[in-house]
Amino acid sequence: MELKGIQRAKAALADDAGVEFSYWAMPNETPDQTEARHLLRIFAHLWWAYNLEREAYAWLFANGNHPKDKEAIDDCIRRAKGSDYWDWHRGSRLFFWRFPTECGWQADARDGVEFWHLAEPPKGLHFQNIPPSCREAELQLRAKVFQLKFRWYLENGTPDLVTPRFPVEKVADEQGNVLDIRCVWDAKRNGLNATLWAPGFSLPTTRSAEDLVVKWLLIPVGDYLRRGSPPQDYSQDQDLMIKDYQYDLDVAQQFNNYQMHKKERHSHGVRYISTRNDGSAEPQSFLQCCVLNFGCVCSPYVATQGQERIMELCEGDPKDPSNPFQYHECWLNLPTARNYDPSMPRVILLRKDGEKATRRVTFVDDIHGSSRGRDEGPAREASRKLAGGMNYLGNQDAARKRGPPTLIPRPWNGFMTHTDQPYPVKGTTAKKWNRGRAGLEWIWGELMIPDGESDPIRYFDSLPSWDIKLDTAELRRIAGLWIHLTETYREGRCFLKGFFNALEAFRNDRDLDGWRLRISMDECQQLEENDATRNEALAEYPLLTRATYQLVLHVAALRKLFDSPTPRVVPIRPTEKNKHRYACGDASAEGFAQAVQYPDLVIDERDGLWLPEVVAKSSNLREALGIANGLKGDIMAGVHDGCELWQATDNAVWSAVCNKGMSSVRHLFDLLVDIKVLCHQHQVFYHCYHISGERMIATGIDGLSRGDKD
């Protein structure tokens, strides 16, 4: 997928990367036209800055000429005058007077948001910067700090707490050479983060991006659904098809777009070093942050909240017919509904003309959207509206990362959806895929399992003793990476529990089921998102983690499931309305019964009696074996190829194996791994869910397993 995608606008570009002017150029534009366009942009920017100043001061005088307002407007105007058509060279500040006053949005845009304190912040100017690996890296960091000062993101003041800094890789070439770094402020090391609290919040997932796209259609999505999802003829001219064109925008200097409240700045001191290359002493001084920084525990919440407010304002009134983001109704497309269509998203916003509404999702500073049309026009209009709205509010649109709307967009949060074929597909980047598989191979190597060994547990049981310990920091980083990968490939998510059970086993208050696993998973996911260092990944965990049988089985399952050398490209949904099934199975002491209901309401039923050697097993195990073996046989026979299969069970054992990766019942676990591999090969979208025994009785399957066919 990456080879097909647009490579110009990568997910991460160096801060000094240039703007791709061809995006804004006319077809076959001559050099004279390019030069004329350049001059027009210079005059347009001067006109914009002049009118912005007039507007701002007119608002100021009409609203009481408050000193806080005047100070903020003066800052906004000097930054605007220091910019050009493409970039905010002297930094930006939100044009707060353009924000609504309701709910405090205008005040928050002007002053920033006060942080939430658990205790008084510590004090101390003795915290030294974390030394980088070489002088070159130190100079790169100093250049980043100077850039912050040049953009007026650092101010003179009397801080009483200094925050040390360290570099993390931002952009690297294919050989692994670091091209650009990110400066991170370690507010954990100086104790500040321990005194702060921030609300938890959710971010869009890959499922959010999947829901933006649907298959090609000849008619609007609303008309297609109201007509009962008729088959589409894809042999016709592709230009007649309505497709999802996707667009991407990026917020430049995202955290720095938002003011840090003046009450907080004294605890965010910065050690500023004047560089001397002649070997003489390098003088130091202290500045303080006046914008959110990368490293404070409150920054992500405040910046994400502010960005969502801006996006809401940019999208405008959803009831305005001329608005690219308008919608008229919400269509619920839910499983078990009479007109359920598995080839469509579960929740769809429709415009008044029946077409799927233009939508977008924002992951911190990465904005990804989609718009339906026979060409890229609607998507370009939507992208322009968002970018224009952001700049109108003083929120930086990174023009260097802009590109034309396309059917094959760049990765978004390491995830890609392509719509250049009739049915949308998804995948991940080669870098992330290779890192994930390399992590599994590292664990496998540390476990010292001989090549060709098909049953690692049997091998370990044959040894006199087995006590292998893994590097905790590396194991946590691998677990965090696989959380990201299983956002795209959800069939592997249940095999991550072994990682976290092993990691959390050192705690006295953890049981075998991994109490508090959700928090542990969230923390590891943040390690991957923040490209954490080894010390950050280790945190309060012991240096080594003891490998468990469950971890071994889960790693083996992931290796088997994701054994391709290249990233797997998979369909997002089934292709047609009739591609779904509902199944359930039950068992009694004497026999078993299973049934599958097809879209035409035809039911395929099978039942039988247990063999004597099976009767001796527990009822839960008998039932689970019957369900698993029946499902595996059907998939192998191609009965459910390309279909969505919803399987209901009241069997706690099979539900735990499917959804939690329970490995204590070994042969059921092995069956699940085989089923998931078969599901990939036959493109089966398998969902197992638990229902109560009473509901199973109501289906009639319970009675059927006892021979009651009435």
C-alpha cells in the first residue's frame, strides 16, 4: 500500500522542510505565472495583516479596551506581521476575539487553561539537562530551544523550577540516520508531573478512520441504503462511480499553539545556553515557557481539547446546505436489524441530497478526512475550509504537509485506508510491521526455543527447570507497538494479554487474570506514541520480567497469525449486503446442536450425540469443542467466505478463549489460532459474543441439543 501511496507528504517531516508549491499551481503553469503568483501572495499577505490589525483593535475598543485583551492582541499582531503567506516564522497565537464567549472558549483561547494541581509544585533551578550522546545532538537541541525563543514561545521571567530537556528522534531516513529531532521537556524528572493531574480522554482509533470510507457506488449512499443495497455493476466506467477521496492536514507546532496560563509559567523554567565554539565558558540564563510544552502531563489534554474546539468552529453549521460538512440525518446500520448491510459503517451521517456527509478525525495534530464524489472537488473544498478556518483562528495549518485529495493517502497514525479499488482496504506501514515482527522474533530468541519446535510448552516441560527472564523495558515497548498494530488487525488483540499478565505479575495485588490490565495497556500504548526512551519504558517496573507459559503461547500465536514479510492488506468490510451470518451453538449431556441463519432467513442446523469418550469431559468443554470444531469445518469448506459471522454462545470457556486469549484450555486455544488463520485466508470477519443461558434457551438451540426439534 505504501508504494501506491503519495510519498511527498510523510507523516513526519523535518521542521525546515519546504512547501510543495505544485499543489497550488495551475496545470502546465509557466515560470512567469509562478512568479506572478508569488508576488500576488506577498501583497495578499500584507493586505491580510493590515486588515487583521484593523479588525483586532476595532474589537478591542468596542469591548472595553481591557488590558489583558490589549496585551494579547498586541502579541497576535506582531506574530502575524512576522509571518508570510506560508509560515508563521515568529510563532502564532490564537485570535481569541474570533472565538465564541460561551463556555469560556474565548477566555481559554486568550489566557490558556489553568492546570489541575494535586499538590504545590516543587522548586529548584539545579536540574541539569539530560546530556545527549554527542556534541552534534546537543547543538541540535540548542537550535530547537533558540527557535522557541525566536518564536516568542519562551519569555523572560523568574521561574522557580527548571525543566530538563532531552531529544527524541522525529525523522530518520531509510538507513536510520536521524534527520530531525524533537525536544522533550522532562517534567517527570523534576517532580512537576507528580503534583499535576489531567483528565483522561479518548482519541480516534483506526476504526474511526475506517468509518470515513465506503465502497464505490453509482448512486448516493442514502439512496443505496433506502433501495435495500442493490448490487453494483463495477464493469462500468470508473469515472461514473462515486468514491471516497481522502485528504490530510497537519497542525504545525501543535502544543505551542496554546498559551500556558500565567499562573503556571513559573514552574516551567528553561535553561538557555549561549553556544560558544571557541572552547570558552558558555553562559546560561533562565527563561520560562509561555505556551504548552511537550512533556507536561497536562499539555496533551489541554491541546487536544483546544484543537477539537477549533475543528468544531472550522466545520461550521452542519445544517447549512452550502457547508461541505453539512448533514441532514443519521442512519443506524446495526447488526440484527432487518436492513443491516455489513458492507457499510454502523453509523452514517447523510446529507440532504442522500450522499454520505464529509467527515474528519483528528489524532492530536494529524487531521484525516474523506469526502464522496466522482472527482476530488468536494474533498478539496472540505480540506480548504478546514485549513482556512484554522488560519482564520490563528491555528497553524502546516502547508508543507498538505497534498491533493487522493484515493491512496499517506499513513495516518501508522494506518492506511485505500479506496482506489471498488472495495476499501486497510493496512499499516512497512516500518511498523517490520518492527512488530522483529519484536516477536526478539522474544522468541530470548526464550531459546529450538528451530522447528512445534510445541514450545512441551519442550519447556521436558527441561529440568525453566526460568527465562526478559528485558522489561523492551517487552513493554513491543507490547505498546502491538497495541497499535492490533488496532488495524483486530484479530490479534486477544493475544496481547499474555504480555501484560507477565509484566504485571511482580505486583502483589495482581491475580492471574491481570487486574488493572487496562491501565497497563494504555501506558504501553503511550510509550509507542511518544517514542519512549528505555528509562521511560522501564518506569517503576523491575529490570527483568519472568516469561510465562501464557506469554509464550501468545507470542507463538502472533508469529503464526502475522507471518507475512510484508504488511498485510485486508478488506475493511464484506463486499455486499448478503455477506453476513448469525450462528449459535449449545450442548447438553447427551448431544450438541448448532445453527447458522443466512440473510434470506434460511437456517442451516446440525445436531448429534456425543461419543462415549467425549461424554466424560466437562459440559463446558464439550460445548466449546463442538462450537470450535463446527466453525473451523465451515470456514475450511468455504461456507462463510468474505462474510461477517456473528456467533452467540453462552459458553464462558469459548468466550474467554476468543475474546481474552485464555490459554489454560490448550486444545481450544490452538483451535482458535487455527480459526483466526483460516478467517484471514477466507476473509471471514468473525465476532464471538456471550449471551445468557436464558437467551440461548429462547433461540431453541438448547432444546435442539436435547433432541427437542419442536
